[in-house]
Amino acid sequence: MELELKTSCFDTYEVGGEITLTQEETAETIVPDYCPDIARIIETDGKVYLHSRELRDGKGEISGTVRVTVLYTPDGEGGIRTLEFAIPFTAESENRSLPECVYLAAEVMTESLETRMLNPRKVFTHCRLVARLTGYRRVSLRFCPDAEAGPELCVEKRQEQQHATFLTHIAEKDFTFSEEMNLSPGREGAAELLTNRVCSTVTETKLVGSKLIFKGIFTVSLLYRTADGQCASTTGELPFSQIMEVEGAADGASATLHLQLTGADLQIDGGDPEGRQFAVTLYLHATALLRQEQELTLLRDLYSTAYQLTYDAAPLSLVSFCEAFSRRQTVREVLEIGVVADSILAVQAECGAVSVSREGGAAALRTMVSVRALYLDEGGVPLVAERGVEVSCQMDLPADCRITAHAVCPEEIQGSLADRGIEVRFPVDFRVEAASQVKKVCISAAKIDTESPKDLSGAPSLVLRCLGRQETPWDLAKQYNTTIGTILAANQLEAEEDIPREKLLLIPRKRA
């Protein structure tokens, strides 16, 4: 019987490239005729809606819009008015920075957004965007788990068990969510919506056959103007559930789901004359990453005690650890203001990019949260207090793992008037994906020369020595052309783990 290697293959995705792009956009916007003149700009808010992601010849290209909302005080009038407009953007990676990639993931956020008044009927907006692109390529991992050979070939083989996680599927779905949101009793109805904020949280994923069921909550915060010109805010939670088709997914696979807003339409329900009901329509893109865990057997080494055996080895890179989880930090800060505040209209917290560093044996995650409070002073003038707050989180993760994370404020931000200003309290969720890769060298081809038996006439029949500090019993057996079983029998030991390092061992040569 000839020596025969067994081959296994797994089709998987791997990260083919990660790129960070910065993009600057500017726009001059004329105030529509139906809007009053601008006396003073209060604040500017922007929401990024990603419309397309494309891979072309190794380049990544994205496009979308920044939906800008400018709050201002009107000339000659009281209260707050709003100006809305869209700034389109496109961004493209350079050269072939994502070679052989077949799927592109993108995350885009505003790093800075500022609007200034050119005249009462015209504004200038400057926006700086940061886009993080991740390309995935499809690969086939081939390796040898075992070898078959007849007893006459006297082949010894060294196998190793390895835990691995494979990214087997990337599934996508565009869907629309529509629901009604009601004001709680006691709140005055809305005459005009001013700003909105939507945050999504996936709470459950479940794979049933070829269908992935995922559930979660949209947290919707609204700032609106009442019929008598006063400003008020409200927050509501809207549960959602969706089904995504995933063909060929294995039983027991786990799913990590990412939701991205591609558009939103929030309006006062026209059928409600009291303005107590809102029609919420959200347009979303869902991406599911399905991973499967496997215990692999790898053929690491071969030799024959009777014949010359040669082999080729190839490197194999495997994901040995992969975990997705969330860690919550609770923030409590005071926004100092130089005036006496009468009331708080709305509080908003936007998380920036997450940086990862190592501190001792732990991974430290940090993000800068921009906190803004819209309030009225004693004279009823709307003002904004703003502050950047650094939020950090430490967690124990393997030193060599790759960490990707983003931070969100998933719940309503609480604000109250304090002695020194406005006290804010809110949670920050660090949503983390951590993965470690291990590199193994595995046998890829082998050949045994049965025409030339080993000449062992000059080799000693018995060796007496200790096991070296960096040496394994396998190394010892291979060096002296014997087997681990022979060494165990000669030293009256039962298992490989029983072989001592500090005692002399009898190492007899195995006779073919």
C-alpha cells in the first residue's frame, strides 16, 4: 500500500483589506421662500445615509447623502425654525487596495459638521466625513488531516487538534420599517417636527433552517414645536422583527448582524388633528455574517522508521477565536453654562470612532462622545451647550486578537438642571468583534521511497538521555528513529504526558 494523504477543504471568507477614507464636502444653501429669514443659527445636525457600496477592479467606492438639519431663530419671530437639505457624497479607495475582494462593508460617520450664515437667506455648510471600508474575499482552505499507509511502511504521524471559526456566509437584505409612534399622555401635540434621531439595537438572532430571524429595537427621539410655538421632545422604542434568507447555512452557525440606515421619513400623522401621533418610516440595509465553529485535525509531521520519507509543508492561517459582544459604560457629566437656564429642550450624544490600545494584559477601548444640550435661558432664548467626553472601556482579550468596535448611545439621554449647569446621564455601548488568528504549518504532500530502506547499521540500538527543555517526545522519537510507544514501553510509562524531563530515558531503536 502506498502512502496516501487525506485532504479536507473549507470555503470561507477572510478580510482582504481595511481602508480609512476622509472626505470633505461643502454646500451653499438658499433658505426656501416659505421659511423666515435667519437671525441666528443655533446648531447643526447631520445624518449619514449610505446608498451604495461597490467593488470594481480591487477598488472600493461608496456613495450616499448627509441629511443636514439646521436649527435657527427666525428674524422678527420667536421660537425655533428648521432648515433641511441634503449633501451628496462619493468616496473611492486608491489603486487596487482591495484585491480579489467580493464583498464590501462600509461605515461612514461625520467627524465634523458646521453651518454658518452668509446672509439671512443663505448658509454655508462644511462637512468632514470618515469612511471605514472592509473588503472580504472568498478563499478555499485546504489541509491534510491524516495519512494512510500500510504497516509495512512503518509510518509515524503527528496530528494536532485545532479549534477554528469559519466565516461561511455573508447575507444582505434591504427592508423598510413602518410604524406609528404616540406621545405619552399629558404631552402637548406637535405642530412641526424639528429634528429626529434613530438608533438601532439587535437583541436576538436565530437561524432556523435557511432562514435567519433577527429582532431588535429602534429608539426614536424627536424634537418638535407645539401649536403655541413651544419646543418639546419625546423618545419612544419601536420593536422590529425580520427574516433573511441564508441558503446553505450549517446548523449551529452563529450570526452577527449589522444594520445601516439608508433613509428615514418621520412626519406628524396627517390623520391626527391633535398632532399626538407620528408616522415613522425607516429604510435599512441589513448585513449578516454567519460563522461556523469546527474542531479540525491537522497533520503536522511524518516520518518512517524503515524508509526515507520526504514531505512538503504549507502554512495555514485559521481564526482560532472569534467573539461578538457588547459592553456598557454609564456616563454622568455636567455641561457648564455661563447663564441661568430655564428649561432643557433636548439632549443629544453622538459617539465618534473607537480607538483600541493595549494597557498591560487588557485591551482599552476609547471613544469621544459629543454631548449637546439645547436649552432656554431665563429670557426664553434657545442656546446650546456642547462638550466632548471621553468614554473608555477595558476588557480582557487575547493579546494577538484583531478588535473592531463602534460605540452608540442606544437609549434616551437624561438631562437635568444642576447648580453648575446641565447634568447629563446616558449609557454608551461598545459593540465589539474580536478575532484571533493562528498560523500552523501543515503537510501538503509526502513521498516515501520503498526502493531504499534506511541503513541503520551504524546507529546505536539504545540511547540514554533526558528530554530537552524545548523538546517534545515526538522530536525525541523522530531523532532516534523510534516511536513514542516504544519509548513508553521501555520506560514503563503509560502515556506521553507521563514522560519526565528531569530523568534519564531509555530510547531503544525501533526495529522494522
